[in-house]
Amino acid sequence: MKRTLMIAALALLAACENEKGEGGGGTADDTSTACNEANEDCSPGTCGGEGGQMLPGADCLACHDGTNGEAGKFTAAGTVFSDLDGNDVVDGATVRITDADGNVVELTSNAAGNFYTSEALTFPISAEVELDGNVLAMSSAQQSGGCNACHACAGPAGGKLYAE
């Protein structure tokens, strides 16, 4: 039952094509603090040298697009938080990405909550996050692997990418 409710909630919140505000900015009980915007701003030339633990919540593909010379190219990347507001990162969540050809890439969030891949993906892609057997799936396919671009405080997904 809990899994079904979480998937239903995510279906309302996670679609990047949704207009801002459709999914809200708080948790289900709406008692949370404001969304944490820390580290969301990152642009080429400002983020180098930190490695896989860098800037949880920033749009990874802003630098890791293979064009700016400071970072490797990722096809998909983001950060998993413990709630929609991005208050704490989640270490050890499984992020499962399925591309248009049916190829599945499984990633694990690190101690900073970050996950990333350079594996070739055919867009659109779908994704789900699993933690302790609870799976949250996106409600629609996406044309970009820049997860944090949509899952930002002011992003069209209505909040951070999270797992419970």
C-alpha cells in the first residue's frame, strides 16, 4: 500500500513537463521548511575539482555536457534526497534508467546523494528510484538526463528528486 501511495504521489510531482507549482514544494504533510536551494547554482568554470561528491542538487549536466573542457560528459546525472525539499541526501538509493531502446542502467547514489553515468542512452528515458524496497517512478518519459535541472526548488518537477 505504501509503495502504491508513493508512486501515485510521485506521478503528481515528478513529471518534468509539468508546469511549476503543480506538484507543490513541500512534503505530503506540508509541515516542511522551505526548499533547500544550496548548491543549485553551478556553471562552467565554477565547479571543478570536487569529484563525485560535488555539489549535491546542482544541475550536473550544466558542466558535464562534454563541451566545456573542465568535466567529463554524463548522459544522466542527479542527486537523491530524503524529501521533496532536499534537506538530506540519500546514500545507497538505486536509480534505474530505462532508455527508448529498452536498455536499463542501474546507478547507486553515493554519500553526497549523487549518481551519474556516461553510458549511451537513447532518449526519451524513464526513471525510478528505489530505497529499501520502496520504488518511486517518474510519470512520464524525459528528453534530458539532467535530473537536477527539473528537480530543483523552482524547477518544473516541483521539488527535489527523493526516495523514502
